[in-house]
Amino acid sequence: MLLGFFKSIFSSRLAEHGYTIWNQKTTIMKLKGENKFFKWMRLLKQQQEKRLAYYLERASPIEVASFLEAQSCELVIKIFRALSIAKQGEIFALLNDNALQMQIYHSIPKSSFAKIFSCMPSDLRVDFYQRLSSKEHAHLLPYLSRKVREDVIMLNAYLPDTAGGIMNTDFATVLNSMTVQEAIAKIREDAPSKKMLYYIYVVDEKMKLVGFISLKDLVMRSPEEKIETILNVNFVYATVDEDQEVVAKKIEQYDLVAIPILNQEEQIVGIVSYDDAIDIIRAEQVEDMDKFMGITSEEDAPDYLKVSSLQHLKKRIKWIVVVFMASIVGHAFTHSKSAFFTPFNLIFYLSMITDTGGNVGSQVASVVLQALNRGQVTLADWARIILKELRIAIMLASVLFFLAYIKVFFTSSLDPETNRHYQVMFVVALSIVLQVIFSAFIGAAFPLAAKYFNGDPAVAANPAINTTVELLGVIIYYVVICWIINPVGSC
């Protein structure tokens, strides 16, 4: 009986804390995944290259690429030499650090790099090729096989933002006159990757696309059956000169794994897969969000932490200044020349200060949120993010300080009290500076805090930031007025 009593208590307590226990278990599982990197680092420090290579060879290429991006170029090359050529090609293609890719390219013989280059996916291979100069093209091309060389030159001829510029040549084709058995042999010869083996494209003698079949169709049919009797003739395609966004929307609309890309003769020259479409749609969404938040977009969004503060400022300052100047014009129309600067008229500058803070905070939150979603930063980088945003905010505040000071100088020129005139100029300008700096801090901190507490940073960002920043703007303005002017004699 006593045992049953304790058992019931334990069960109720276990149920009461079940969510906590599950969270702890999930956290431990996550830590086990992260410990993989610590294990690799330990092997690296112990100079156990062979053992490290054993684990890296069997790990996901994207994980290995992330690990190598944190190492020096010399170490990366040393690790590369211990891996298979196929693995080197996969990992090199997934390196997000373009500078590291170029360092590796310049640090190893072209004959060795050509083997790595040949093992890269065709679309990523041509992306890297396009970053090379014409002189570097001439040095690399002689070491490539004829098939790879022709493939690179062909893909390089298309514009980057078209279907031809993003397609890859990793696909299988069979003739409609073949039998199932002959088609299977042809697929083995083409040797497409497992990811691209879902669709098999059927062409005629002139290599025109006439339909497609699935791998399941081949497996389930008789070896002697003709391909022309089992192919699907209703298919969606894109042309080489179509815009990449149109191609991505077709893949999304028709729920395709891949879409064939045809030239002017209706011959299949490549395919665009669903993962390429995801990248295009995501880039479009980022560009739209940047425009919505008044941030100048770039075609190739660089890593958040690797871009200098000055470059970030150039991307963001345009619309902040435009909105700020618009608020200045609006403020000018709310005043009469006969009563410009009684102490109570200071309140008309409040909306300009709070609006500027709201715009800055929303911009910062948007940029940090995008960096988190793209995996460019993690919670471990919180200090670097905050410091970077504060540097940008100080530069932006310096520009707005000057504009605010000039604005108050011209609009308050009729103030009979010269001393009060300069005081108000300094009050408004200083309040703008403090508001921008604190707004940037809040805009960076809120998404990070939401992610830390397992919330949704996107939900926490705008409403919370706008409310907090506006309240903070009122407090900052009131404190600065009390400190410098003290219009009512006591604050």
C-alpha cells in the first residue's frame, strides 16, 4: 500500500514535469549533434588527420563545409588531401565563404583542383567558374575533361538570372524507341545522382523532348516493353531564356521535383530542381522584405557578420534619411511663425523622434531575423551582433544629428531668445542620436531574446519593438529636455 502511494505521487510528479523532462531530452539530443563539431576539433588539435578524415568522409557535406569554414586555409587544404575527390567536390561546392574558396583554388595545383572541380554539381560548378577571371579560365580549362569543359562553357553562356543560368546537367535521357531494358542500361551509363533519378526524360532521334517516365515506371514494366508506350506526354517545361523567378513559380505551382529546360530547338539542355527553386523563392522573399523595410537589396546577399558596418549603413541609410526628411517637412507645416518656440512647442518634435526610432528598430530587427533564418548567425554570436548594430547606429545617428541640427536651425530662426534657440537645436539632435542607438539595440536584442526563449523571432519583432521604441523615445526626449532646458523649472 505504501509502495502504491509513493508510486502514485511519483507518477503525478512525472506527469506534472513531463514537458520539462521532454525539453531536457531534446536539449541533450541537440547537444549530441553539436558535440560532433567539438569531437572534430579535438581530433584536429591532436593532429589525428586520418581519424578525422574517416569521420568527415561519412558526415554530411554541409556539416563538413560549416566546420571547415571556421578553419584556416592551410588546415582546410590539409584536411582535403585526406578525403576522397568526390567528397572534396561536394564540400567545396557548399562552402559559403567565397574568399575561402578562392584561397583554396589559388593554393593547390590546377591539375589537382580540376579533379575537385569536376566533382562539383554542375550549377554550383559554373557559379564558381563565373567568379574567376578570364586569365584564370585559361589556366583551369586545359586540365578539365572534354565533357566537363563543354558543360561549363555551355552553362556559362547563359545570363545568371535566367533558367539557363541556374540549370544543371545532372539528368538522364532515354530514346522513345528503346525498350525498358535498354533504357535502364542507358541510365546506368548517364549515371545521374540519386537526387535527380526521379524523372527520366524521353527524347526522339533529334534529341527533342517528347515526354518523361519515372523510375517506378521502368521497374514495374516488362523489360521488352517499348518506352514510347509508357511515357507521359503531358509535361511542364521552361526555356533557357525564361526568368528564374518564373521557373521557380512553375515548380511550386505544379509541385515538381524538377523541371526540364529546353533550347530553341526544343531539345533538353538541363533541369532546374526543387532545391534551386527554394533558393530562388527565398532570395525573392528576402529582397521583398528588404524593400519593405527600406533596405537596399543585393543580388548575392553576403554573410551578415562578414559585411563591414559601413556597407550595412549604405544599404539602410537611404530610406531612413528620406523618411526623416519627410517628417521634417510635415513638422514645418504644423507650426505658425508667430509661436515657434514657446516651451510647449517642443512636443511637436516628439513624433519625429519616435518615428525615426521605430524605422531604425524595424530595419535592424529585419536584418538580424534574416541572418538568423539563413543560418549566418546563431545565438552564440549575440555579442558580435549587438556590437555591430551599435557601430552602425552610431554612424547613422551622426548623420541624423547633423540633419536634425540644421533642421531646427532653419525652422527656429525666428526665435527671439538666441540661447533658447541653440538649446532646442541641441535637445532635438541629441534625442535623435540617443533614440537611434537605443532603437538599434532593441531591434537586435528582441529577435535574439525571442529565439533564446524558444519563441518565434518574427512574431516578437515588429509589435514589441515599435511599442518599446516609441515609449523609449518619449522617455529619452523628456529626460534630455529636463537636463538641458528644464522649461517648467523642475522635472
